[in-house]
Amino acid sequence: MSHQVDISPSAEEQIEFHKIRELLAGYARGAFGREACLRLHPLSDIGEIQHRLDQVYEYAEISALSARPQLSVYEDVAQSLEHLAIDGYVLPQEDIHEMGRQMEQVKLIHEFFSKPDNRRDYPEIYQWTFLAADPTKLLKPIRVILDEKGAVRPDASPELLTIARAIETEAGRLNREFVRLISRYKADGYLTDTVESVRSGRRVLCVQAEYKRKIKGIIHDESTTGRTVFLEPELIVEINNNIIELEGEFKKEVLRLLKELCHSLRPHKDQIDDVCRLIHHWDLIQSMALLGMSYRGQRPKLQEAATLHLVQARHPLLYLKNKTRQKAVIPFDLILNPPNRLLILSGPNAGGKSILMKATGLIQVIAQCGMLIPADGSTVIGVVHRICVDIGDQQSIEEDLSTYSSRLKNMKATLDAADDSTMILVDEFGSGTDPKIGGAIAEAILDALVKRNTYGVLTTHYPNIKMYAHNTKGVVNGAMMFDKEKIQPTYQLKIGKPGSSFAFEIAERTGLPSEVIEYARKRAGSQAMELEDLIHDLDDKTLRLDTEIKNLQEKQRELDKLVANYEQLRLDLEIKRKKFKIDQKKASLNEVSMYSQEMNKLLKDLKKEKDAEKAKEQIEKIKVKQSQFSTEIKELADELVEVTDFKRDFLVGDHVKLRSTGQFGVVDRITKDRAVVVVGQLQMTMPLSELVPANAPVEVKKHSSLTKDIGDYSRFENELDIRGMLPEEASHYLERFIDAAFMSSQYQIRIVHGKGTGVLRQLVARKMKSYPFKEITHPEKNQGGDGVTIGIL
């Protein structure tokens, strides 16, 4: 039994999880899958969630492959399997055919994982092959009798083939006689415009009533008007009788074959049952993957402890709705760093507070169902065991409860159960009664939730709740931003400050008379107005500071790049100078070695003349000189190592250059004097002495960055990522990138375009064909496969 989250049907409906279930059921291929989708419930065991999530993620990846197993429409055969267990029972031909179809589907899974690469790349889906054995052998006797469309094969047995041929012979004979008779009686004018028909399974002539005695035979029927009789000619009766008799024999032989087939399948009922269970599981996972892909879902990171850490999150239903309208959805980051656990969200009405809160709850639920979420892959989902929701009007006529009484009842139930594994979502917290009393009660409830270490999001307009959040550890304010100039919400979340309701600005925009608004300002009181003005002023200052910080950060990044480039250039220059000295000394050493060889030869000649002493002295001098050169070369080499090793304290995440190949990479792990460096899609282990510090690769997605960095060929990076670009935009970047590659004398370039629809891959292929590449290829599957193109210059 799965461990499930404690969430009421009412709470699920308030965050609109029932709509997710309905969308999910729309992707199901069979009745069992649809039912499983509609019964889907969030899990509370992190192991179960991770297992299902990994399967959905892998299946989504498989769905992007051209050669992939894909589940087709299927029927439920559970009742047929129960009947199969009965000794002597013969299943209908259609039920046996459906079992065969499902075996064919499972056979595709086994064929897909017959390739080692697929077993390695998709280990979770590979486990499916252990749920149901390969049904190829079980399928063979079915296919002997029934073809892929479910029809009986005429050659299923020798007897059946003989009968089938006899039927074919008689049918041919019948057709020839019929054609002859039709031709004859039509010429005589006995037949109607519709010359023939079928009655009681027998071919008959359509004869005008007044001529029915002109033709010998059996009358089977007549038209409602009585003008036409359906007559079987005497010459045809015998042939029709033969065909009907043969068809009876054919049915008997088919029944015998199906009986034998059921008898052979009966001992394997459990294996067939395994096939059906795998089909049902496959249907659920495929539906979850397809729905996740429709809203560009990603696999989040999971952790045991509850947390709120959503990155670039979107409401899935809003995203799908706006997708059809070609409208953008503004993503939000909801990250509460410990010890913060509760977000008090404020801001203008219709500013997106409720949508954001619902999105937070909905993402939590679908993540704990094991589905992909509409957020960035760096999102962290902390597993909760209970979700309490209070959104909208909870008035109950049956229980004689007002809206406020109903909400208080809900809060009591929440307080009774709340703990550090509970998520709470409350809209318009404290509203529904006198603002002062309602605000005080809301603050007291909030204080109790803080003491229970509960996580969640609460929206409010009450100043005392905002002030409590500002002064209390574990609670943080958040605001939905508002454009004061355009008098409209921006739907952007800002954490760390309370939001204003902007009630007066919105009232002015709706056209309320100015005297009404002025009266309201006076009645609001100076303290309330000062607080609103303070919040507005903080908004303006925050916006200005954010802009200045972004500008300073951008300038700092540019400065860091310039400094890193300068250090790299200085290091390269020093290395070249040392290498030049070494080359000079090696050249001199080579000359001395050649001279030494000549002197040895001369020594041999002088020995013959017995005058070798002078030659030996000369050789000794040469050896001393040769030793000096070797010593100087070694000293220079040591200096070179010292220059190149000026930074040995590499850290994980540092960008480095490989001394041997000149490639750039990032340090992934360090063990003593060796490091694992990620170069593109590869991991390489090498000594730290082989690494040279390098600056971070320059982003090439933005036009300005691309123009600037490709123009400087000495700092050219050999990888371009065009995923997500339009073809026109990608074409522009490709031309500049490839031109720069040839200008900088690169050996190899790497273009990441993704798989998708194949439009960008085809664009890359066309562009690269117009350049003199030595070779154009794709890397291995684990290095990007068809989603990456490599060009050798």
C-alpha cells in the first residue's frame, strides 16, 4: 500500500488538482489508465516519489526518440483472463486477438532494451522488462491462428486450408453462374434495376413480381411494395447449399483451433496477467510524461524535509491556457531560506497572489505524484505529509455556517494537525469579519502556526499581519509588484518586503469620482496613508537599487573577464618566452651532439695513427659543454613548470585549460594531486600540473555578447548553444560563430541544437555544408547524440 499525503477532496478542488487529473486522463490509452489517472493521489514516501518521477522523466526522454516504443489503444481483458482459468472454456476470437495485441506492445519494450545503450541510458524503464517476461514465445501460437488484424488465417491448419480452398472454388463457380443468369434474365427484362441482393446469407436475384414464375427457384423475400421478389435460381441453390455447408465446417474447425489455443495458453495465465499489468502501468507513466511535456515540465530535486524552493515556476493550467492563446506566463521564484518557513503575500487585488499560491500548492501536489513540474530543474521539493487549503468562499448552508465561521472551523482543524511536515495555503487570511478583531485572531493563528514549524503561503491585506511577518523569525513578507505609472500589476513576486493594496490608484483607474476617493483618503486616516506611502517609497527605492545592483554586477563580471584574460595572456607570454629559450638551448645541444659524433669518428681514425690523446681532450671539452646545455635546459623547464603552476590551489567549479590539448573545461572533483575535469560532455582525469587556470567561457546567446566575444578570436570558445532560438536568430549566430572558428584556426567546433522537431538540426547541416569542413558528425548518445553537431575544420 502506497503512503499518501493527507489532503481533502475539497482542498484538491480548491487548488484545481482535479483539472490536472482530467487532463491526465485525456492522454490515457485505455479505460484502466483513465481510471488510474482520475484516482491519482500525491505520495508521502520520498522513495516511491523518486522512483515514479525517474520513470516519468526517462519516458519523456524516450518519447523524443524516433525509434521508441509507444503504447497504443488497448481494451481491458481482465474478465477474459478469469474465463481462461476455467478448464475447457473457449475465449472469443476478439478477446484472444486483444491479448495478442498487448503482448505485441510488451514485446516492443523488450526489443527496445535489447540494445545495451538503452539499458544504460534508461535504467528505470528497463526495470519494466522484469515486470513481464518477453511474450514472444507465448505470442507465436496466437499468430499461427490469428493475423495482426485478428482475422483467422486460412492456413491455420491443413483441414482449414482445404475447407477454405473448397469455399473459394464454390464461390467462383457461384459467381460465374450468377453472372451468366443475370446477363440472360436482364436481356429478357425480368430483373429490376438492382439486379441482385442477399437474403438469409444467400445470393438472390431481384425479379420483377410479374415475372417471378418465369424463373425456377426459391422465393426468399419480397419488397414492401410487392413489386420485387428476391428469388434464388434453381441452378444456384445447390451451390449456395454447398457454400453454407463448407462455412459451417470452417467454423467448426476454427472453434477446434481456438479451443486448442486456449488450452495451450491456460498454463500461462499468470504471465498474460503480468503483460496486462505492465500495459496498465505503462499507460499511467506515458500519460504523466506526455502531460508534463505539454507544459515543458522538469524533474525537481527531492528532499525529506519540507521546504519552499521554487525556481522559475509557472501555474501549469494557466500556462496551458495561455499557450493556446500565444500569451506568455510570468514565472516566479519562491525561495525561503532557513529558518523562514511561511510567506505572507500581499499586494493589489487581481495582482496574482491567489494564482501564485495555487501554483505553489499545485506544483507540490503534482511533484509528490511523481510528475514533472512546470519549473526549473534546480527547484527543490521538500516532501510534506499534509496539505491544508483555505481558498474562496467556504460558506455552508447545510451546516448553518457563515463564511467566517467556516474558515475558523478550517483553521481549527489545521492547527490540530499542523506540524513541520504540513503545508498550509490560505487566501485572504483573517478576512470575513471586523478588520481589527479579524486581524488579531489571524495574528494569533499565525503565531501558533509558526510555533508548529508549518510551511506555506498566506495572502493578506492586514497591516498587523505584515508587521508580524517583519518582526518574527521564520516568517517573511512577499509582495506582488505593481506598476504605478501604468496603474496595473506586473505579476512579479518580490520576497522580503510587504506589498501595498494600491486601492486608491485602482479606484482612480476604474473611474470613481475624485470626491469619493478624496473622502476615502481622509477616512482612512493619516497613519494608514503614511504606511501606504512608506510602502510605495520602499517599492521605488527597491526598484532603483535592483537596477543599480544589476548594472554593477554586469560591470563586475566584465571586469573579472578582463582581469582573467590579462592574467591568461601574461601567463601565455611567459610560457612562450621560456619555451623559446628551451628551443634555443636544444638547438645548440643538437649541434654539440653532432660535433661530438664527428669527433668520435675522428678519434677512431686517429687511433690508427696512434695520436688519440689530443682528440680525447677535445671530446672531454665537448662533453662538459653538452652537460652545461642539458643543465640549463632542465633549469628552464623547471622555471616553465613554476610559471604554469603559479595557481595549484584549484577549486571545484574553476574553469581551466588543458595544457596538452588546449581544450577548456570545469573542475568537477579534486583528489590529492589529480582532478576530474568536465570538457563538454566528457569527464577526464589528469594531474593538476596539466591544468592552467582559465576564465569562464563567454555566453553566446545574447547578440551583444556574441558580437563582442567572437570578434576577439584569441578568446574564441568552440561551443555554441542555439537551443530555443528561432531559425532566423540561430542562422545569424551560426554564421558569425563558424566564421570566427575559421579565423581563429580552431581544430573542432561543437554546436548544440537539441533534437526537438529537427528544424535547428537541418539549419545547422545546411550552414555547415557551405563551409570547407573536413568532417561533419554527431557524438555518441551519452555526449548529446543527434542533438549535437561536431565540425572538424
